[in-house]
Amino acid sequence: MKAAHKIDSKLAKSILAEVNEKEIVAMACDVVNIPSPTGEELEMGRYMRSTFEELGLRTTWQEVEDGRPNVIGLWEGHGDGKRLMFNGHMDTSNTGREAFLTGIGYKPHAVVKNGMIYGLGIYNMKGALVCYTHAVKALQRAGVKLAGDVIIAAVAGEIEKTQVGEEFTGKEFRGYGVGSHYLVNHGVLPDMCILGEPTDMQLILGHYGSVWVRISTQGMYVHTAFAQGRQAESSIRRMHDVLGAVYEWIPSWEKTSGYGGKPGMVNVGCLRAGHPWRASRTPDRAEVCLDIRVPPTKPLAEARRAVQSLVRNLQKRFPDYGIEFETYVSVPGAEISGEHPMVKTIEAAHTQVMGSAPRRDTVLWSSDASVLTRYGIETVNYGPSSGPRDREGEKVAIKTLVDITKIYALTAAEICEAS
């Protein structure tokens, strides 16, 4: 790929002058105030469609499933320049209805205080959708013409969650990139993409993928009165033994799955057995669910074989436990070269706006780059956040939103050859 086109300083200055903080804050509050947990993205999609239409973008509505759209806004260039996509998910990490999440940043109600915007989604990742929109608006107001195309894609269903069996089904469980899968599988094919995930304005050059595994044990089903002396046959007690062996295995995975200077990671994410309304029975089945983080340098099939080897050893060690396993999520990692022209362009724009170059990093979390890179769309994560979430929940500094908007605008101007 050729080096990025360089815009002159006078044009860059005129673009930056059109970034409007008041309008950014207003839209940020608007989008936070629209509840859009996974499976309930419709109203957020309608808002984004109206916003794109007001900008004069060619707007496409993709119905991923009933009530769950992708909304795509296209600003078509006048030449044969590169196509840059800004991609962001509309679904939020939580629903806003969780009783145990009491902070103002965990609710779909925007609060502006002390130079920050609080509210569900502002961090992950409605703030990025706001910045994309106002970057395009600044370019338009500056009167630039682009040789290439700019695409803003607001997608459904990115959050890490999945349907499982017959119990956990429905729209609210269909995440893990379902919207971006639909997007690229139905004709939206840019040359490159920026994902504004909450990276604290760092360039994320690679992230882990994930394999979710369910391991189960079988045991006797019997009334408490007849279980005396037979507790070793309980599926829960058997799972206790199995789980101990899993924890013994985890350090070996962490050691062999490092990436970007970080060790691998396995999370024991769920334990299930029995029924709270019938504690007078020993459950016949117990299960543990693991989230095994897989670096982009390791094939997912290799990760599955490692778990299969673990389970076979467990089956030999505990032959009467009825141990079984299955993988029910498989999401590859993603990475991009630090020498990619898009990375270099973002770096230069960040330096121009912030006065110093951004940090580079690799992370354990996953993003829709897992989907996009498999379609040959080089993707980098770079977006607005202001430190980790705390007890108050999601928040982003207004200055960060403004600065990222400026950086996105300059990046699009250079990649898409503004004049």
C-alpha cells in the first residue's frame, strides 16, 4: 500500500476549527439516553440513521434480525482513493437494569459533571460513534473533497456473549460480532478500518481471541436422606476434583500463550449444578465454563487440541466421573503491523493534536477486528476512554472526545486524500 496522502497545514487547521465541543456533548448525551443492550439496538439504529441522513450520507439499513439493525453511512469520494471505515457497536456491555451496578455510569442516563460524561455506553463504545460522526461533520464544514470513501458503520451485537443450549437463547445472547459478520458478508468492504474501542487513546496493534469451553461431570441423583456415605459420587464433588486439576493446568497455558509481552489467560467464568429450589437432591450433572484467551499467533484449532488433551488426561485420572467437554465460542485474535500506513497516519494525527505520539499496546480483550481482519480488512483499535471503569461506571472526558474527533478527522483526510 502506498504511503498516506499528506494534507497541507492550512487545510488541516481549517478542519480542526470545525470540531464543535458543544455539539459533541449534545450527541453523546443523546446516545447514552437511548438504552441499547444486546438485542435491543433498534432505537439506537434509528437515531444513527437520522444522524447520517442529516449529514447527507448515503444510508443503508441492514436488518441483521428483527429489531436489530446495522446502519451504514457512506460519504462517497470523487476519485479512486482508499475506503476507510469507522466501525462501532451500538449494544452496551450491560443492560442498565442490573441491581448490583449502582454507579451513574452504569445507567442509560447521561450525566455531565467535572468535565466528564457519565452513562452506559459512553465508554464502550457510543463515544466513538459520536466522534466518527463529528469528524465527518468537521470535514464537510471545512469544505474538503475526498478522493476516497468514508464509511461509518454502527453495528449490532458486538458484546462478548453467546447463545448456549436451549436455556440461554434469544437476541440478548447473540453478540460476539454478529453485526460485523453480517456487515462484511453483505457487501460492505472497505480497505481498512478504525475501531474506536475504549483504548485510552492508545494504538492497539493486536488483541487475543477466545475459546469458550464447557467441561461437565456426571454423578448420582439421590435424596439427601439417602446420600450419606456417597458424597464422593456427587457431580459437585467430582467437579471439585476436576476444577482443581484445571487450575493446575492453567499456568501451563498462560506460559505457552503469551503475546505482546503479556502471559496468556484463562478465566473460570461459570459454575453450575443442581437447583436452588431443590437442595434436597444431589445434582446429576455439574459443569464449569472456561474463557481461554488465544493469541492471534496461535490457531484456534491448536487451542482446542490443548483443551482436548487436558480433558483426556482428566478422563484417565477420573474414569468414573463421566467427564465430557465442548467448545461453544471460537473467536480468533487480530493484529496489524505497526508499519501499516493507517497506523502511521493515526500516529501522526495524534501527535499533531496531542503534542506527543500515542502509546502502542496489545490487549487481552477482543473486538470486531476478529471478524474484519478475516475478510482482509486491516483493522486497528484506537478510541476514546479516560481510564478504567470504577464504581461509578462508564465515563469519558469531554476533552478526550473532542481530541479523538480531531484525530479521526485528520486521519480520514489524509487516508482518503482530502483537497
